[in-house]
Amino acid sequence: MQSSPYQPGQPARPGEAGQPGPHGAGRIPGVLVFVLVIVAAHSLGTVFGGWAVLEENWSKQEHGQDLLMPMGMAWFVALFCWALAALQVTCVVLARTRRSWVRVVLIVCLSFLVCSTAVGFLGSLVAGAPSLAMFVIAGVDAAALWTVCGETGRHYFCVRGPAPTTAHG
């Protein structure tokens, strides 16, 4: 009896749904493309947010008003935002390589986004003006996190490559 090269725990046969075929890493599932678009959009917003903090501080300083925060802290926030955006864009670009660390970084970034949008929505509730936009964004972010943490994300990012075509031994 000949042993099968496709044992449990090994990747599925090349060409099966979501699996790498003979010519490359395979297609990214549509739902993951949507998640990557969400992450890219958030990275653009994060870049703008870092710039906005600095710009507002400079404007207040120029007009002799109290700063939002000390200038050193404003630079720290801006640099943190820009570094986070660069990390997000890197994950979007490298998602096709199917590296498991990309999934981990996406999970961390999306967790941060879900928490921040949920806090923003709760803040709008406390202020007495609930924001439907913040609620929708928090929901989309939660769905994106669910996708990356779930079976689709695990299946796509944990594939190591084509399975061997011959039995070993």
C-alpha cells in the first residue's frame, strides 16, 4: 500500500480553492481583498490624522492659543501614526506572500482599529450625539477582524506552499 503525500495537517492539493497552484501563490479570497482595502483606507486616515495633530498644534501656537498637547507629544503621536500607517501598508502589500506574521500584524492593527472606533462611537453616545458613521465603521472593522482571525484568514495566511507531489521514504 502506497502512502499518500497528502496527510492531515499538510496543505491541500495545488489548485484547490485558495491553495497555491503550479504558477504562484493563488488568489486572495474576495473577502480578504475587502479587508485589505479597509486596512489601506485606515492607513490613509492614520497618515492624515498624524498630520492634522501637528497642523492644529502649529496653528494654535501661531495664534497664541493653548496647544492641544505639548509639541514633543504631538510629534510622538504623528510619528506613531505614520509608523502604524507604514506597517499597515506593508501588510497590504505583502499579503499576497501569505506569510503568517502578516496575519498577526493585521489582527493587532484591526484590534486597535475596532477598539478606537468603538470608543469613538461610545464617546459620541455619551456626548448625546450618536454617530451613525462611527457605528458603521466600528461594525466594518469588527467584521474585518473577524475575517482575518477566522477560518478564511487562517487558511489563506497559513499555507506554506504547494504540497509535495511524490511520497517520501
